[in-house]
Amino acid sequence: MKCMKRIALLLCCTAALGFGTDLATVKNVYLLRMQKGLDQYLANRLTNDHLFQIVTDPKLADAIWTDQIGEGFEAKLAELFPPPEPEAKPVPADKPEKAEKPAKNQDPSPVEIMGDTVNKLPSLTSLSSFGRAKGMLFLVDPKSKEVVWSTFDLPKDTSSKEMDRTANDIVSRLKKDLKKK
């Protein structure tokens, strides 16, 4: 029975991976600012090895490099790719809009007096373990918001030589993974 469960799990995982964005389809990438300037070293290595085209406009990118995922990353994506504004309904010329005014002797609601509740529970997203984990890098499809590729490589220090070595290791690992596909 355990063997059947493992086979089913393996098939489900394989099927889920098959529907995601393929790393081989990524051509243009946008790099978000990373800790210790790693984005600059990574851009240098990616362009020198002709692995990806680095773009300065995120709307032209097939994928985005980031060193964090979670609430902060989602906010940055919303900033870079704002949702389209809803179309305003045209108001007929013969019917001007009436602004509703509250009655003069109507008491304001308790929410208006006290404001928002102070003793709120934190949202589930603020309890997430995702965030800025040192050494983690993610390549994310901005349309589907799927992580296409990730790696862990923690620099030993912040010297230029070490940051360049780290970027080189990351690009080497990425090349190896691209050849597998």
C-alpha cells in the first residue's frame, strides 16, 4: 500500500512540474535589487556567459530574479505589474449622479468614531516563514508567479571577489540545469 502511495505522489509531482513554466523558455530576465549587490554580479555573469538577456524594463522579462519570495515580493510584483484599472461606466447626460449625504441628525457609526479595531490578529501572510533567507535565489515567472528555478549559495563574505565567485557558481549551476532539459 505504501508503494502505491509513493508512486501516486511521484506521478502527481511529475504532472505538476510538467504544467509549470519551462526554464528553457526563459530568454529575458529582470533582476530585482538583492542583498550586498549580488544582482549586479549576477547580471555581469549572465550577460558574459550569454545565458540570458538582461532587461531593464520588467514588462519585457520572461522571468524575474529575486532573493526573496512572499509578501514583500508580491508587493513588488504588484508595483511592477499593476492590475488594469476597471473601466468607468459612462454616465448618461440626462441623469447626473447624486451624491448621497447622510442625514444631519443621524449618529455616526461606531467604526467612524473609533476607527479600525486595535486588537487585530496578524494576517496569515505575516506569519509566513518566507522572506529574506540569506543565500536563496529564485527565478520567478511574473505572469504565473511560479518559481521556475531556485538555488542556495551563501557568500562567505561581502568582498567583491566573493560576490563574483558566488554569482559564477549560481550561473554554472543554472547552465548545468539548462543542459539537463
